[in-house]
Amino acid sequence: MNEQATAQKNGRLAAAAEHLRNVGRDGLIAASNGLNNFLESNAVYVLSGVRPIGESAVVLDRAGQSTLIVTPAWDGERAASLSSTDDTLATDDLATALAGAVAKHRLDMSQSLSVGLSLLGQGLVGRIGAALGALPPAADELARDLARTRNAEELAAMERATWIAERGYERLLEFARPGLREFELAAELYCFTKKLGAEDNFLLLSASQHNLAVRAAGERILDVGDIILSEITPCYRGQFAQICRTAVIGEPRPVVREKYAILQEAMRAGLQAGCAGTSVAALTRAINGVIRQAGYGDYCRPPYMRVRGHGLGITSDRPGDIVEQNERVLESGMVFVMHPNQYIPESGYLMCGEPVVVSANGCRALSARPAELDVLPV
């Protein structure tokens, strides 16, 4: 890890220690179940810079001293080489190792905080509680808040993840054809993006002549006239990026082109409205306003759509869901996916979405080519 990246990661440790001092707490236990979820925040990764492969924790005291504990024990060398904590312990018994680290840092559990314990298995949490004598009160939003804006290293990784997603979609356009099953197309995309460096890829891909929503790939056989929906979400160096795309096998009906243009206009409105200092609610209203003006105001709610976007883990899922009920204020450097995906009666469900980064002048899409209604010739 280079010095600049280490300083940025240590900055979050320092900010967490400062928070402990400000709220009069002894220390913090931040836990992870070892899973990397693009809708969650991995507190261990936020504080240590290490993506764990098993249950793990960071112990931090108010003076700023920190210890990373990882399982399984054989992962210790990798974790130590990446971690920005002061010490790294590798173990096959997280509860016992945590008790030792808490004693070393002289933490009083009644005067400490925890993040992420609720994500661990109940049996493990019980053993941790027994080893520590008590569980510290939860402050599960802390890691999300500390990492709510991306640092330069994380943004670069997200840009690469976006590049991988776009190459994956290009492969879809090359590979999809009548007679192919959905799961065969999904498998090709998954393997293709892994070859490009994706560590994972959350992939929804489905097709229909009239889609009700996007779903996981099944056994359906693609045919001429099918509208293929794809939500491609690769992870690169711990950062997920997501694009939402729509393609048609053969020339689409004019009404499909007409309705897809509504989504594109809504996307442009959202990009312009998403300035730092603007609330998520106001951004969502800008997107929904285009849909309503087109005559589909009654469809700006479930089950016709879910959200107009959402945060992207694994550092932080801030600013959360892009909905009119979310009053969180956007900040420069926040990253999320904006997708005015929408069911429209005349065309079915259509998808249009990009990963974006917030700035003072609006949201900037990380993708090189904005979503179009793409046509697969037959």
C-alpha cells in the first residue's frame, strides 16, 4: 500500500478515535462477517483497509491505537501486509482474541461502542459476549458515516469497476442471440468480467417481450423481440460499480424507443439536480418529475419501480436509497448508482442507470457511454 493510501485509511482511524473522544467513550469494536455486499458497509475494511475473508474485527481505543483481528489464522500474513492498524492478529478463535485485544487496549465495555456485531452469527456473538463479559452498545452507522465520501484510491477503483461493467455489457451485445438461454448469457458475462479483474459481480439479467421487472437469469430461451434487461455490478479492489442497461433483439417497437427516451431524460434531470448541498429527496423529485410529466406519476412507486438509485458498498452505502423520503444532504465525493428504472404499461419495465460521483456542479457519471436502447441485429 502506498504512503498516500495508507494516510487516507489512517485518516478514518483517526476520525473514529476523535469521535470516541467527543462522545466520551473508551473504545470501539468494529466487526465484519467476511462478506462483501454492495448494499452494506464493511466496518473492518473502512478502518483497516483489509477486506476480510472470515469473521474479523478492529479494536480501537480513544488514543488512536488499533488492532486488526482476522480469521482464519492462515490469512494473517496477507492481512498484516495490507492493514493500516498498529497491530494485526490472526486466529481461529475470534472471541478469545477479541478478549485479549480489549484487555490490551484497556477498554471498559460499558464505556465503548460496537459496529457490525449484528452481522455476525448468533452463536459467535454469544461467545464474544461471554468472553468480554458484556457487549458494547451498538453504533452501527459510524463506519458508514466515516466512509461516506470516497478517497482518491477508492474512486480510482470504482472507475475501473465501471470500465469492467461497460466491457461486460459490450460482451452481452456481442454474445446474446436468439436460442441462447438467459443463464448461459449470464455465465458468459460473469466469467468475462472476472477475466478483466472483477473480484465479484452481482448480476441480474432477464428478458421478456414485456418485462415486469429485472430478475436473476433463468432458463428462458431468448427470442426475436425480447427486451433484455441487465444490471451489472462488478467489484474491483473493494469498490462496486453498477450500470443498468436495456437491449432489444431485433428492431424495437416505436413505443419502446419513445418510452425509453423518458428514462434518459429523467437521468439527465437527476445528473443536473444532484449537486452537493442538495437533499436526496430533491434529487429524487427531479427524476420523478420527468416521469410524472410524461403521464406516469401513478407509476412512481412500488411495484412499478423500487428506488431511483442507492449507495454502493463496501466502504459505505451513503447516501442510501434515492427516494423522496430520504432527506440526507449530498456531499462532494459521495458515490452511488442513479437509475430511473421504470415499468411503463405500453413498453414494460426498462432500465437506465449509471454510477455517479457528486460534485458542486451536479453528478458526474463514471461510465464512458450513457445508457442507450441498444439493438441486437438479427
